[in-house]
Amino acid sequence: MKAYRAAILRFADDHAAVYEEDGLLVVAPDASGRQRVKAVGAWHELAPQYAHLKVAHLPGRILAPGFVDMHIHCPQVDVIGSPADGLLPWLENYTFPQEARFADPAHAAEVAAFFLDELARNGVTTALAFATSHPASVNALFEAAEARSLRLITGKCLMDRHSPDGVRDETEQSLIDTEALIQRWHGRGRLGYAITPRFAPSCSDAQLRGAGELAAKYPDVWVQSHVAENHDEIAWVRSLYPEARSYLAVYEQFGLLRPRSVYAHCIHFDDTDRALMRASGAAAAISPTSNLFLGSGFFDYEGADRVGFAYGLASDVGGGTSFSPFHTMLAAYYVGREGHSKTGLSLKPQQLWWQHTAGAAQALGLGGVVGNLQPGCEADFVVLNPAATPLLARKTALAASLDELLFAMIVLGDDRLIECTVVSQALAALPTMKPIQDLPT
């Protein structure tokens, strides 16, 4: 067992933040050797019970759950920050040419290593990620995640039509490759597979039908795709599927809406779409920096909560403009304010933080496993230094409430706020981080 004394942030079942200014986190290995939270709470209450343990005391630091990124593209690392008039031109001019390079296993491995180190540097310990249409890109990403003990879900991109040479795959072979990758990687350690149609226009009916059959055959794998992101994209889907009630309904007809199905964006929905998400158990990955950057629109928080379906936050790099969960949470705050100007919706700091940790984990079907520091959770956590920059130190010192403290970190935070990222498998800092035992005590 290991014990850490610091301020501790975690979340209750009602989504409210629980904060101990002087807390104790005790972790212990399970039968598989994976470290899990054994006890957490106020120092004065727990210390007598664990007096026999050597305690790592981290004054001035906050231990918080590792962040969960529900939608991100590994092969778009080098696409981030590319100018474009909108989604479809951005894909054509930047994304597809970069993704074609992932046919080379050496390039795929180099980018995968950088990508995962960048996630860890920003405090992300669980991610649902896109690879490319090349099996080599999936293998490289899984191999790199396994070496770092990160919890990663990814899959081969399916795209057998309306795609350029170099990224377009062949229908039958793409499904054979997908099943082989499921059998090789899904459930291996902390790894999970996601059946990954890029989006409806890029997949033939036969490919979508095959993807749905695999989703039925392997019910514990994930499904990930995009839906209702951009008006031009929606018009394109309508021309391809004129009989479908909506863009989302296209996925339903192929058996791709179910628990563990995650659809990025979900911006241009009506209440029938929202009810379909709720009834199917599918979840939305909200990608505010991407939606603002590409001018796609605003996620409707009011509609999602009124009808009631699962959602969480995502960076969507490279349409998204930052790996940082703090930048994503701040952009979600803007979306809440500007996208709901008539109702005056203001997302609270605790809500924003929950959406990128415990809420995102719950939307992925991993509630109680990651995204929180409650007993039984895997011990993925970040060490935050709220005095990491002069402005942060000044502002957080003035915080008179938990909401003020969290909001100051959301608005002013970036990767410098993450002093260390720790994952449960080895309970050791990741390669880009300072080891937790070397932090000032």
C-alpha cells in the first residue's frame, strides 16, 4: 500500500465535488497488481488507521482524478492549428494527407509515442482515440499505450468510399482487419477496442452493415464515430440517405447505436435524436474547442439535460486546438454562455470538471473504474500545483470557495498546472513527468 497526503478532489454519485483541504489517499494493489483506491478522506480521520504506512506528504498540492478524453485523433497531431474554411475543406486539405503517412509503421510509432506523452503531460490518463485506416496505426497506438500503462480505447478507421487514395480502405478487408484487431487487443490489460466508422459519408452500406454485425458479435467493445457536426456534412448525409429520418438514424439502422457507442459532436440534434441517444444508451463526446475553431456550432446542454442522455468532454485534437483539459473546460464554459444566450446557461466549475473526469468515464461505461478517486477506482491521478505560475498562485490564493478555486484553474490552467501524472498499473510517473517521489515535500 502507498499513502499520499495533500488536498484531494473527487466526486460523489450526485456529481458534486468532494474536497478535502488536508486529505489522505491510500492505494493498494488488486489481485492483478493494478493499484486501486483503498481509502480516501480527511487526514485527521484516516491517519490513525494507516499510521503504519510511510506517507508522501505533498503540501500545497491537489490530488485529482486523471482526466478522461472522450474523443481525440492520434494521427491529427500535426494537423492541429491548420487554417480552413470549415470541416470538409479541413479534412481534404490537411487531415487526409497527414493520415496517409500512417501506412508507414515507423511514422505511426513515432507519432503514437509523442501523442500519448502529450496526453500524459496534460493529465489525461484515459482516452477514446481514432487511429487511421491502416492497421499499423492501431498496433502502434496500442503498443505505446501498453508500454505506458495508460487506459486507451482505439480502433482502425473504416472509410471505403468518398475518401482519397492512401486512406481509403477495401470493404471486406477492412472488416477482417477490424475483427483481427479486436481479438488481438481488446481487454488486454487496460486496452479496449472501438469499432470506428469515420462518419456515415465515408462508409458504404456494406461497411456500415459489417461494422454493426461486429458490434453485435462483440458487445463489450466500443463504437465511435461522428454525427451532426456541420451543416454541410448533414446535407451530404441527407443526399446519401434520403429515407433516413436524421443523420443519427443512419447509424441506428446499421446497429451502431447501443451502450458503449460514443458519437462526437451531436450539435445539430432535435429532441427525437436526443431521445434516441437516451433509449439506445449511446453517449455524446462534446468537443468545444473544435466546434469553435471550425465554426460548427454549439452543443445544446439544455436539450441534452432536458431529454437526458450521457455526455462528456473531449479535446478532438486536431480540429480541437489543445490537449489541455483546462482549455477544453474553458471552451465548454463559453459554449454554455454563448450557445444558450437566451436562457443564460452558465456551467458551474464543478460541472465542467465532472464532465472531463467522472462524467466522461460514466459516459464511456467506465464509471467507478476511472475518472474518480472513490474507493475501488483505479489509482489514476494527477498532482496539481495551483501555484504553478505567478498569476495562478496569486488568483488561487484569493479563492474563497471550492468553485472559485476550480474556476481559477480552469481559466488560467494549462500543462504547467499538471505537476505529475500517475497511472495505476505501475503507480509511477509517466516518462515525460517528474517522479512523484521527487516532488517537494
